[in-house]
Amino acid sequence: MDNTFGKKIKTWLILNDMQQKDLAGMLNISNAYLSDILLGKRKAEKVRQKIIKILDIKEVS
């Protein structure tokens, strides 16, 4: 799977001094599950949409 989405989210986290585990907590999912999503190992479209909404970013394919 393409991980353009994951790269954009990881960049956003760095620029906003936030850790992946913080985002996982906001989403009520495990850090491992979020990692799989960001690495492109899981599609998890509903979670991707929640990330976009929480971080207030433009959608990425």
C-alpha cells in the first residue's frame, strides 16, 4: 500500500511537536494499530478520516 498518508501525518506530528502515541490516544486506538495505518499496512478508512478531522488537514490519497 502507498504510505503517502502516513508520511504526511508523521511530518505534521513533527512540525507540531506531537508524538504518534498522543495521536493514538486522541483516536482511542493503540499506538501499534496507528503505526500500521501510517505505514500503509492497514487501510482503516474510518480512522484515516478521523485523523484528517482531528488534525484539520487536507485529505491525502
